[in-house]
Amino acid sequence: MSDNVIQSSFAAGELSPSLFARVDFAKFRSGAATMRNFFVDYRSGASTRTGTELIRPAANTGKRIRLVRFQQSNNVSYVLEFGENYLRFITQGGSVVNPAVAINSITYGTSTTVTLATTVPNGTMVFVGGGNVPQLANRYYLVVLISGTTYQLYDASTILNVDSTGWPAYAGGATVQEVYTIGTPYTANELPLLKFSQKANQMNITHPAHPPYVLTLISATNWTLVPATFGATIGAPSLSSVTASAAGPTQYKYAVTAIDRNNQESVASNVGIASSVDLRTDPGSIQIVWGGPVGLGFNIYGSSPSYVPLAPDIGGLGFIGSVPYPIGVFIDSNIAPDFAQTPPIHDDPFTGKANPQCSSYFQQRLVYANGGGNLVQTFWMSKTAAYYNFDISDPPQANDAISAELVGLEVNEIKSMVPMPSGLLMLTTKGVWQVSGGAGGVATQGGPVTPATITATPQAYVGANDVPPLLINYDLIFVQAKGSIIRDLAYNIYANIYTGNDISILSSHLFYGHQVLEWAYAEEPFKIVWCVREDGILLSLTLVKEQEMYGWARHDTRGTFESVCSVTEGTTDAVYVAVRRQHPTNPAIQMMYIERLADREFTFGAEDAWCVDCGVSTIPNTPATTIRIVPDVIGTAFIVAKDPTFSIDQVGWVLRADGGIMVVTDFLDTKTVKVKITSPIKDFVPNSPTKQPVLADPGEWSIDKPITTVFGLDHMEGQEVACLADGGVVNGLVVTNGAINLPAPATKVVVGYGFQCQLQTMYLDLGNETQSIQGKRKKVGALTVRCKDSRGLKAGRTFQTLTAIKELNKTTQLGFGIPLITGDERIVMDPLWDVPGQICLQVDDPLPNTVLGVIPEVVLGDSPK
């Protein structure tokens, strides 16, 4: 008689083989022995990862690139592509490009030339769109000038000639758009040590070999990258005269500063000295005259009377008054200077002195740290609300710039800084320090930082490396100094310090002997940290600390992952990766591609799945009008458009709206067609008694002509690819001349490199505290898999003895969708005995799966009768 045992969660992720005997450990029963190209779904179970959409090739063949997040707001985000002395930009899944230039003519042949309406820079990358030649459109090319406005095309993804033999005659309408690019001082080898901090549309960039730079977004095609300039944002006035009304033996000296509209104060003007009667005892006055820049006004500083000659410097000056702009005259009639407020002293701690290696913002100050050499423990804070002004005063003012260092028993090289409510956390090679301030001269956590109150306190004595830490809710995670351990860091109210744990310990086999080079956090929709390992493997960490969920998994592709970043796009945190792949026809050449992890949404069912890498899809035709679906008899409906939209040649085309799929059967007029519903409509007006479908606005519906040829696959030339056509799997296709031919027409097609997904349970255990079944033979006679939105799943005792689960592997004719399955599916297993009792699940086709739980029917051996 068999016993049913359920594994109801995979929240612990892929566990280390060192834990295979720890059946006493609670996470043993929620872990997996293998989780490859599956990730921990924080809601329940394990889900296959989505594939990647090819955005475009990178600029330099095989050279390192780095993807960096630039998030100005929730609505404005960019992916920065840093390469060999260049910077390019991606937003909302597409490249930032310059205005379109028309293609006047095309010359076909084994090489292809185009004549443009005007010139574009020689050797640049361009995007070609529009026109009547599908082999040409929606691809990236490199253009090489022949003469005038005639250029030869090279495919940007292969760096090969474009063979256009047999293409249809060009009828006009195509354009080229140059991929917007700016230069940088950074070589490809320097990219790993770039570090960033951002405020609104400005990003600070630091590197040990370069002075700090500032990247500024002005518009999508107008970015600047310039060295940071330090000092006040307004120039000093020019003192023209200092005149005493009555000459005498007493000397007075004066200087003037300018105040700009941001309340920044310039350095002092030149000093003027006047010989006058002693204004304290004799009648008289001194007139100060100057000229200065446009601003809010001017501060005037003066000295006490002196009977010895005064030096022409700003020493001994105190505040005596201010005037608004444009007044340039001030009368001193014996005003006592306030020496608590003196002219600013210019200080530039970097130009020609040090290259800071990291930056951050804290309490309205820009903070740089780690100047290299003997300054690795030093940090510099700007004046309050004057981010590039490091001027100081004598005596010090509360808003003055601050220079300080961490002093410990060992050298603490500052690697990163993160502002937290209680202070600025500095992650160093030997531990974590907190920089904080106070009020009234008493240092307190969270208090204002001033030159008089700043203090640095050691926290956890675990060092960090150069990978920037990630701030997740109230938690911080960082890579330990040697690169192979991941730790979290949170404030411990009982110990009154920041401390944390090793959150990679349960999956230590994924890190031992390896290093994490880059990572990014995508909060929505799956709360995953994506990590690039030095060998090109991508790791995922599903992190929900309040549920004590730390689930690791590993992911691979036909190539190596080299960079990752995430940016907010709408309600999703989109993940972009840089992947090094072999040239499709010359394995000796390495190519670099920028790709985006596809969204995991199934509005129209299986056909929305994107489970291929470096993939390309057909582009839906979305007319710019609103439509209304009017149900007719069962299985049919009328589509009524607001504007003239339809034509008679659209009979047989496929229309998608309101979650349903329909085929046009009759053309009635330019605003009305009749359709056959092949997949049920899902979106209805709430509480409608007649289940009236909602209106579909522009962009929310499409109508497409069935096709048999898919173009734009040159980056996979000669390779066997995986294909999902209208939700049906098509195997065995090879890319020829940049295209594939489908065995039957389809309207929604995704083509790319396939990848295999594997999930293996831990050694079977019943959780019996009094009697263990470890070491006993077991037979799993049958298996029930509880799944969600799944197809194509295979199961077995080992990965070599897999059997397709029938209901999850239905096949049908192309053009008729197969629904994704949600529910329990049972399979009879191979009737063999073994000791582990593990279950292996695998997906080979480009289809999605979510395994909520597995329920094996177990028969135990080695037991007394």
C-alpha cells in the first residue's frame, strides 16, 4: 500500500549537497536538489524563468560592456550601455535613436548599399524601420560610407555583409535612425570599477583611474558627460575701490562675496585696504565699491581697525552686512565685524590630488570616499545643499564641507556608502561603519552631521567588495570582501548596531570557488535579485525577509551572462542582461548582445509565453482606433470600429482583443467585420448581466495576417532554433538567410535559442521524528503534480527516465491554441526501487511551467512484514 507525501513549497531554493542528510532541518522539506532555469516563486512553488528578448547587439565585438540603471522617476528610466569609450541608451525596451533619415534607394546583391536623403556618421549603428521589405526592416546595421550619401550595410549582429539577393523591389518608405551615442573616458577593462550615485537627472560616476564625472540627462537625445567642477556655482565679485572719508593712521580691510539664487556663497573678492581715522573715536566712514555677477545679493566682510599694516588676505575678516543685487556699494561707519561668520575658503579636494572611488548622498550633502593610496579610509562631504561645493570656513560653520577618515585597528578601504535613517553606512574591506551626527555638540544616531558633531562608529566586522550593495525595504544585502558570500545587514535594536547573516549558506555550492560580479534587484513582480557569476551563470535569489524566504536558483543560456541591471517600466521592474554568445557562423568570434527578460504574462494563454533566449517575435498590427465586440450566436461576434479600419483582404486574419482570439470570417464594411471566436473572451464589463465585452482602445487589440516566414534572425544564422507559433511548439527549424519557414501559417510567433528547465526534489522524507526512512529502498508508483499555467512538463525518477505528462503535452494543429493547464495531473512512474526517492521534472519545449507541489505515491521497502 502506498503513502501520499506532498512537498508543498520550494521556498528554500536549490540546497547545497552538504545538506542532503539534514532531514531534521525545516527547510529540507521546502528545498530542491536541482533548480535549473526554475526560480522560487515567492507566492508558492517553482516557476520556469522567462526567456530573453534581443534588444540589439552591442557596439564592440566581444568586448566587455556594462549595463547600468538610470532611474530619474517612476516614468522615466534608462538602461546605460557602457562600452569601450562610448555610452548608449535604452528605454522601454528600445534604443534611444536620433531622428529618422529617409532611404531614397537600395542596391541589392551579395552586398547591399543604401542611398540616404542626408548623411549619417560613418561607421555608426543605425536602426532601419518601415518600408515594404520585411527582410530589411526592424533590424540594426552598421553603415560604412562609400561616397556622398551612399553607404554599405553590415548586419550589426554578425558584422557580415548583408546579402539581399532575391529581396522584393524597394517601393520607398524605409528610414534609418542613428543609435544615439556619446563618448566616455572609460575603456572596457575599466568598467567593473565604475560606481554611481544619482540625484534626479544627474549621476555621479567615479573610478580609481579618472576624476569624478557627472552624467546629466537633458532630453532623450541630449546627454552630457563632463568632469565634476568643484566650488561655488557663482563667481566672486571684483572689488574696485575702498575709500575712506577721512584719512588717518588706522587700517581697515574689506572683501565681498556673491550669493546666488540657490543661496550658495562665492569665495571672497580681492581684498581692499583703506587708511582712515579710527571710526570708533572719530567721525567718518569708508565706502566699498565692487562689481559682481548676477545673483541674490552680496555679503560684505570687514576687519577690526589696526594700527599696524594689514596683510591683503581674507584673514581677520568678519561679516558686517549684506545688500541685494544689483547694489554694488556699501558704507562702513564703524560696524563691528561678526567673526563667527567669515568668508568661505575654497577647497577642491580632488582636482590634481585624488580620484575618489565611490559616492553617495546623505543629509543634502554629496559624499565622496576612498581617494586611493593613503586616502582609502578618507571621505569628503560637500556643503549642505551645495553638492559640488567643498568650501570651508574659519571658524567652521554648521553647513561647511567636511573631510574625515575612518580610524580602526586595520585599514578600512571604503567600497560603498548607503544612507540609512540612523546614519550613513560605509561598507569597507574590513567591516561596516556608521557615520552620524547630533545636535548641541552631542553625537546621536540620525542627528544632523556638522563639522562639530560628525562621528564614525564601527558596526559589523565583516568586509565588503566592490559590488554595490542592494537596499531592499529596510534591509541591505552585500557581497562579502572575497566575493563568494552574500550577507544581509539590518539594524539590531537590542545590540544597537547594524548586523546580519550569511544568506547564501544554504546554497553554498553555488558560490564556493566562484565570485558574484554584478547584481540587480527586480522587486516586481517576483521580488528577485539577479546575480551574474564570474563563469557566466546567472543566479536568482527570491528574497522576502518578513517570510524568512531566501531561495536561490541557477540559470544558464547558450552563452554567458556578463552584466545585469533592472529599471522600472510601468508597473514592472524590467531586467536587462548583456550576454556573450558565439558568432552564429564563426565560433572563433565572440558577440555581445543586450537582451531583456520577457514579462511573464499570459493574457491570451500559451501564445503569450516567451521561453526562448535572444529571441525575436512578430510585431502585432495595432490600428489606432477603438473597437467594440458585439456577441452574435455562440462562437461568433461582430467587431465594430470607431473609425474606418477594415478591408476585404483581412478575411482570414486573426484578431486579438479582451483576452480572446478571433478569426475574421466576413467583411461587412470598413468599420465592421464578423469573426469566429477560437479562444474565449475574458474581459467583460463588471456586473454586466449580458457579459458585454469591454471596449478595446488603441494598443489594446491587434489584427494580423497569418504568415509562414519570419525574418530578422540573422544573429542565429545556421542555428537550430526553438519556436512557439500561436501557442504551438515547432521544433527542428534552422535559420537560413536570416529567416525560418513555418509548416503552417501563424500570426504570433516567438523564435530564439531554446533552453532546458530542470527541477529535482530532495531525498524523500516523511517527516517522522521517531523513525527515519533514510537509507531504505523506495518506489514511487505514481506522481501527482499540482501546477499552474503549465504545459510541456516531463517527470521521472531520474533525468534519464523521463515521461511526458500526457495532459501537459497535448499537440494539435497550428492555429488552434492549447490552453495552459492549472490543476493536478497524475502520471504512473517507472516501477523501480531506489534509495533517494527523488522526483525529477523537466521542460524541453519553449513553454511555461509553475510547479506548486509534487505528491508522490510512495511504497517503502526494507521494512518488516
